[in-house]
Amino acid sequence: MRSLRCSSLRPNLDPLDHRISRRRSRPGLRRSVEFGLVPEPLAIETERLPKSQVGMTIEVPAVVVDATYDRVLSRLASRAKIEGFRPGRAPRALIEARIGPAALREEVVEAMVPEVLQQALAEKSLDPIDNPDVEVLELERGKPAKLKATVSVMPEVELADATKLKLEPPDHTHEVTDELLDRRLDDLREPMAEITPVEREVRLGDIAVIDIDVEVDGKVVESESRHSTEAEVKEGVLLPELAAALPGTFTGETREVRVDFPADYSNPELAGRRATIRVTVRGVKEKVLPPLDDALAKSMTNGKQETAEAYRQAVREELVESAHAVEKMEREQAAVTALVDASSVEVPESLVDRELTSELESLERTLNRQGLKLEKYLEYLGKPVDQWMEDHRPDATARLKVDLVLAEFAKREGLEPTDEEVLRYLEEQAAQDEELRTQLDALRASRTARSYFASRLRRRRVLDRLLEVVPSAT
């Protein structure tokens, strides 16, 4: 018996771009194998295996086995250089004796198995997502050969009925309050603020002049340390721990915080590590915003708004529009989560491995752009590649489940866009984006670009359809 990985059969999947996937038939799949070795249907027994695999036991007619031996010997004889014979003229028996039965059998396996397997997959309408594993159980001249193949295929999705899903009502609102409006108006006037040194404690919204020292395991991380740097004491600008610690601090005082950095932090010296950050205040500056009056409102809107009150109302309307967009995105996410949770699919390990490999390659490209090496980054994390992949496997599996469920939903709802619809969508997007507009001709001609925009359009259709059919939360 001999096992082999049939790498000559290349899986041909659409990328799971934008978390939507679909199957596509393999180009050039032959209904009978090359040279017509198997003109009749093969004797094939199939069985469903766990993890979205199919087992096939294939019997190859003796005539095909003998024909493959003859073909292999003819090929070897045409290339053999044996003393006393011109090239291609040596007797086959002599060629066979020189090669030996084991090596000859190996050549026959390499010639016959991919062709037989191609036909078996075609006859059973199987679309492999990875190179099949093949075991040669029996192979002998004058007798039928027997092969056993294990094929990973796209899994079957047990899709939940979207019309029967129940969404929990949101536990928060996006009401545009007067306080929210005032904060937005402050943000809009901030670029015009005057910065004035003050002799008092640090307050939220101030500009603090600080020294920062970062330590990990007692060693200073020089690349993250700063001296006499200005930092706005504001949520979303500083680390949350620093933004909470600095208010109330006077010039000359030092505050110390401990921060757990995420595993994907850009600096590998801090990624996945706990650091001690010491901040010493060297000075305090206050930002003084200009008063919002009619003149400022007119200036900030190029004359579109004549009064401060009209400007306030225009900004409020923008916030309301943004709030509605956020609410829609949250409903979309809730509907997707409900559909995925209620559906069932067994994600093949081969798909997970491919997703993890793609993620690792993306991480490597990101690190390379920063002048870092993947090996060094993983060394800082204290994880070999295998451990990194195992740690990320649950998230990759969850992402793929979303892909597969949404792909099945798109298929059943008939949401796949046509080529014409994709091109029209591409042109609509380009009309709203100057960069895309300058590349429109190249994008139309690019198969990769068209596939990308097809995925985006499919995704948009899936989300819109879900909001139509999933009952609204009450």
C-alpha cells in the first residue's frame, strides 16, 4: 500500500473576500482522463466522513492498469541510454529489469492516480477544496487496481429560517442629546483654539507636556519612551490608563500605570506584554475655544449658515444621520449574528488552515512595512508559528462560519450579482471616490478588481435582505 498527496489537483476556490464565499467549478475538468485510459465510468463507492470529507474507494479496470504500465515503459524506453542500443531501441524487458519493479510501480502510480482521480471526482460531482489524500491499496499487472481517496469538500450548511429569528432589543440608544451636540461643536472649533500655558493641575482637554518612560520586565523600551512631548489629555488620544491617571497632576509630579498591551500591538517589544508606564508632567497648557457666534458660524460654513443657531441645527442633523447609520449597522450585525448562531456548519480544517496562513502572511507584510521581521515579532511574543496559529484558530473558525452561512443565504436568496451589475456597481463607487475614478478603466479590465467589487455588492445585498426578512426587535 502507498499513500500520497495528489497535488496535481489544484483546488479552485473564490477568495472568501469580505467574508462571503461561493464555489466555482474547476476549469478544464475532464470527463475522461488523458489518453482515454478510462473511457467507461469507474466503479466507485463513496461515504460521508466527519469534518466535511468524502471517502472514495475506486476500482480501476485491469485494462487501464496494463495500458498505464505500457505507456510508462514506452516513455522510459524513449529516454533510456543503454550501452549497445540506440536511444529508444532497447527491449522493454531490459528497461524494466534496469528500473526494477518498485521504481516502475512508482512511475505507474504517478501516471495513473491523478487521471483516475480526476475522472472519479467528475463522475461523483465532487469539488475538492484541498489536494486529496490517496492510498493505493492494490496495483498489479493484469488485475484491477484499487485506490482509496479522502477528499475535503465544501461543507453543507444547515441554514436557519431567517424569518423565525428573534433579535434582542438594543440595550442602548443613539439619541443626539444637547451634551453630544456641544461636544461635537467643541471638536469642530478645536482647530481654531488658542493654546495658553497655565499654572494649575492637569484637566481633561488640556495639553500636557510630559516625559514618558516605558518598562517591560524592568527594562526600558527606548522606542516607546518620550521626553518633553505634548499630549492631549483626551479619551481616544492617550491610552485609557494614562487619560484616567493624568487629571489632577501638577507640574513636577509623576504618575505610574500598568498597561496590558494586546497581542497584535504594532511594537513587538510590547505586544502581548504587561508594561509599566511612568509619566512626569513638565507643563500644562489650556485650549481656549473661540465663542460660537454668527460670524464664526458663517466663516466655518463658507456662508452656508448665517447664524450660530442655524449652524447648531445643521450639525445636529448630521449627528442624527450618523446615529441612524450606526443603528442600521448594529441591526445588520445583530441579524448576521442571529443567523450564524442559529445555523449549523462543520468548518473543514483545511479551510481553517488556509485562513490562518493568509492571516499570517498579511501580518508578515504589515510587519515588513514597519521594518520588522515576523520571526522577531513571534520571538517577542514567546510563541512559535504553530502556537500562534493554534491561538488564532478559534477566531478563524468563527469567521469562516460567518462566510459559509452568509454564502449559503446569498445562494438561496438569489443574491449573486451578474457581471453587468458588478460593473454598474463599480462605476457607482468610482463616481463617489476620486481615486477609484482615475483607475476606472483598469478596474473594469481587472478580474481581481471585479471579484472584489462583486463580493462587496453581494455582501451589501445579503445585509439588506436580512434586514427585510428578520423580524425587528421590539
